[in-house]
Amino acid sequence: MIIVFKPDATEQHIDHVADRLRELGLKSQLSRGESRTILGVIGDERLLEHQPLSVFPGVESVTPILAPWKLAGREFQPYDTVITVDGIPIGGPRVIVMAGPCAVEKREVTAGIAHEVKAAGAAILRGGAYKPRTSPYSFQGLGREGLDFLAEAKKQTGLPVVSEILDPRDTDVFLEKADIIQIGARNMQNFELLKEVGAYDKPVLLKRGLSATIKEWLLSAEYIMSRGNRHVMLCERGIRTFETQYRNVLDLSAVPTLKALSHLPVIVDPSHATGQWRLVAPMAKAAVAAGADGLLIEVHSNPECALCDGEESIKPHRFAALMEDLKNVAQAVGRTL
């Protein structure tokens, strides 16, 4: 349910309604637009059956939200969410590129890649310190040491850092070392982890599960937002199908679909989706044309020796060339890079 306030509603009017909802055991989320203030109601709406909220001072209308995702949906917030990370707006007219190695390996390699992707125009450094792998014998990441290397690369380049968390017990170190906390595909429905990151104001990049529907994905975002964290980005990274010529099928139709259903920024990861470096550039361009707000691209100076996903990592000179092409695509669809 959403409660829309009149343009002349005062803070006292809004607080009065919020207090009444709290008395009934319901939570509320406030959204301020240019002309209207909206209060989203979270909880069992049957508790409101005999509560005439529409007669409260300052209230213009009370409308049920039909979609199961209450806070992530356009019904609650019709305008796009823009998340600012170290002064970088994600979700606005500029397409934001996050680039870097799949896995953090060595201090000097991480810093070197950070300098190269920045020079090419990347706005955010990506890198995995903790790596959830299919095989227990594969490289699992450097852990906290990897986060230290990313933090050092940020000091050298100024690039904010996005990295994946696996365990709620590591939340404190991610709050300190990372600027965006990534929830990977395998953890999209790890509800305890979602609730944990939802308790903080740190931006979250939520990747789509390997076989998740749009509904399941948005409801996972709802878990985060229902705890109070409104800074959520959705990342399409390919879904599992019967096709075997490439790793996953990049569902670009999800981009405009999400844009219609949700106000949250949409990021596309063409690297993990395709699993082949030759496919990264064409899929990245297609993602921007489809309306993506950002890209997550794996870049490695020596993919042949990478400890993780070298086959899908592009070299810095190819990344620089891709960034030039992406500028043209972005301009063609009314965006900037």
C-alpha cells in the first residue's frame, strides 16, 4: 500500500501517519518526489482494513500496491533511483562502467589493472577478494588480503571499489574496504545475507541467480530494501538454459523489463554471461543500446595466467577500444559514458 500526501502536507502530518502505522506493527518507507511525498507500507495490510488512513490530515490518497515487490516497484516510486558512490551517479544519464580482474591476485597486478581501466574511462574498480567456485579445489580468492589490495588500488587511482561478499560475518570489513557490496548469483536467495546488507546504508549490487525469474530477483531486492537499504542495483549476468556454445544466455530483454517494473538501476555483466572474451564487446554494446545503466566488465593484463576466468577477461588495450565504441552507442541512445 502507498499513501500519497498532499503538496502542502507538513512533517507533522507525515509523522502522524507513520506513528500510527508503527502502532499497528507495520513498517513504512518514505519517498520524496518533486511534487509528492509517498509513504510505502510494509507488512500485513489486513491490519489496515479498519483504519481510515485517507481521512488523516495531509493525506491525498491511499492505494494498494498490486505487485509483490513493494519498495522496488514503480508503483511506490515512479521516478528512477540514482545511487551516488563517491560522487559518481549510477542510474542517471551516464552509463557507468565497472572494470577490473575477476579475482584479486597480487598487489601490483591489481594496482596496474586499476590504473589501466581508469585511463580507459572506467568509473569503478571491480575485483573479487572472495570467490565462490563450483569446485572446492579452484582458487577461492585471497579474502581480506584481497580487499586490502583493492583498497590500496583505490588510494592510488581514486576509483571506488565493488567486491563480492559471501558471509555475513565479513560485513564489517566490507563496510570499511568496499564502496559497493556485491551479492553474487549463487547468493541471490541467501535471505539472511540479504537482510544483513539491508541493515546498512552501503550500496548493494544484486546479481541475478542462475535460474531466477524476474519476480524472484525483484523479491530478493525487496529483502534488502525492506530492512531500510534503498541503494540497490540489479545486475543481469546471464541465465542457465540448454545452450552449450557459451556459458550462459545473456537476457537483455530483462533490461527494459526491469526498467518498466522497477525504479532501481540496472547493470549488465557481459563477461560472466558469455564466458568468452570475444563476446564481451558485442554484448556490452547491446546492453547499452537496451538501456543498461552500467556494465561490469572483467579486464586482466595477462588473462592466460589469470587464476580465475581468464577466458572471459579482455586485455586493457581491447578494453580501451571498447570504451571508445561504447561512447558512440551511448550517444546514439541519448546517454553519455
